[in-house]
Amino acid sequence: MTITAQQPLNGVDVTTLFATIEAVRQQPEAARFQFRTSSEWVSGVHSRGRFPGFFGAGQEHVHAGETVIDADHPAVLVGTDQGPTPAELLLNALASCLMAGLGNIASARGVELHGVRCKVEGDIDLRGILGIDPAVRNGFDDIRVTFAVDGDADAEKLESLVRQSQDRSAVFDVLTRGTTVTVNVARD
Amino acid sequence: MTITAQQPLNGVDVTTLFATIEAVRQQPEAARFQFRTSSEWVSGVHSRGRFPGFFGAGQEHVHAGETVIDADHPAVLVGTDQGPTPAELLLNALASCLMAGLGNIASARGVELHGVRCKVEGDIDLRGILGIDPAVRNGFDDIRVTFAVDGDADAEKLESLVRQSQDRSAVFDVLTRGTTVTVNVARD
């Protein structure tokens, strides 16, 4: 594979992106990543999340800046509304993952983006988490994402970028297929 | 069911919590919620998420404050590290959901909490999303959550609160069982 140096497109350094993919192909160990978060309880259902760093490409990393995300329930759910609900944060993770994929894929395919927006909505019947009806699941029944993409390509091509992003999305994959989650409680 | 007024515990208004559950039991329509997020592409794989409000208990709601979450990839993944990765945001949604459940459940059971922390780590092989190996899934292979709970109860009781939170968590449910996600592209 010959890699020709390209100008960054859409803010993506396509040359480095392709070189990174090629490097991982040669050295699969570099693909093993571990992402992490930490959360501390504040009060009631209000908690505060942070991102202490991650492992990948054979070493530990920390983020350039600190991000703090407060989560809470709104008043109608007996919270104090100090932040979005965990359910909304889940939808946001999905949106940002599809957006990131779209940014990379458009750039790799030489499509200049002018603007992209997406909306996500998820339906949930709270009788599940409230323990009212054991036949009702706890989580979302259905999640719908709608993209509006403005870029230098026809509608069909722009849609194909979104499809490819979906096909390569880590969060979409977990939300649609599920994964193994183990919850442990440390004892002193 | 007789509801006896109780003092708020752990910042949870337990009387209102029980009254809310009872109200939903009587009027199941009130349990239908729709949560939402919106995201706009900034540059490269950097996007910005917001929370425009939600529907529930028969009406539209907006949050008391505005939350903006920037997501990006780190330099090692050819991003500009303007925020956590979507994968980390997914883990954060899980942590905050389990925390919220724990806050409510501890309070409902009369256990005073002094402090709770949790860490989440998720293993992912990026050969999936990089399109290097079709046998490798895009998402996390395995997610592990570890809680440290300090409260007025023995270790077994505190652990049972975490278990009950897991059993009633919307995000845990979606991450372990998956759900339906539809991605559409609007055409002008």
C-alpha cells in the first residue's frame, strides 16, 4: 500500500490516520485499548464523573484537559437536576461516536464537510427501573438517530458516510449487541 | 400501601420517591419517557453534545441548566483531545446510572451513605473500528465496574444495594442486552 501525503481535510490529518491504521495492522498489540472513567457520589442521585486516562498503543495516556460531568435526575424523577440523566449521557455517547466516525470517514474519502448535526431520541418505560412491572425492561426500547449532513457530495454519498460510521462505531455496536459488564464491590 | 412521611436521607426525598412510584403504578402512561441529545460536529472527530430536554409524566421538560459535552479522540488516535472519547462517555453513562440507583435504593432502605466511588474500565481491540480485522467486534469486549461504598451498614448490606442498583439500571440493561438503534439521514 502506497500512502501519499495529503493535506488535512475537515481537520483530520488523513496521512497520519492511514499511517496509524497501517501501523496497527503490522502490530496488532497496539490495538489493545482500555478506557476508564471514575465517578463519585455527591448526594441523592447526583454524581460526578471524571476521566483519569487510558491505556493504548502499548502505554498509559492522560487527556490534555480535565472533563467533569455531573449527572442527576430531574425534579420530576425526584432529583435535583444538577446535570443530564445517565440515560441522556448514554445517548450522547452514541451521538459523539457516530460523529467521530463520520469525521474520519468523510475525510478518508475526500469529502469536505460543511456542517453536521444529529439528534438522538430514546424511548423508555420507567415502570422497569421503578420496579412496577417485571415485564418491562429497564433500558431503552428503541433509540433513533437522525443526521443532517452538509458536505461536498450528493445526498447518496453523504448518507453512505453515515452508514459506514454506523458500521464502525464502538458505541453503536455495544448498544445494539450488548457486552459483558461485571459489577464488583470492593471490601476493605 | 400506607406511606409514612420520612426525612430526606442521603439527599433523597424518600417520601416523594415512594409517592412518585405509587402515582406511576396508578397511571402507567406517566412512565413513558423520551430522552434526547443533540450533537454538532466541530472539526475532525471533535463534536459537541447538548441536552435539549425530554418528555415524561405526560409533558415536555427542559433541564434547569445547560450542559455541553465535548467529545474527541486523543492524539494517539489522530484526534485533538478536546474531550473524552465516546467510548469513555459510554462508561461514564454506566457509572452515573449505577450511582443514581444506589443513591435511591440506599435511601429507600434507610441506609445512610458517607461516600461512594466507582471505577469503570472497558477493554476494546481497535482493530474492529479501524477495519483491520472483520473478526474483531467494534465495541467493548468486557466492562468491569468496581464500587467502594462507605455507609451505615455492614459490607453484605452495602453490596446488596449495589446489586439492586445493577438490577434496576437502565444503562446496565442496554449495555448488557442491547436494544434497537435506527440511524437515519435527513434529506432536504
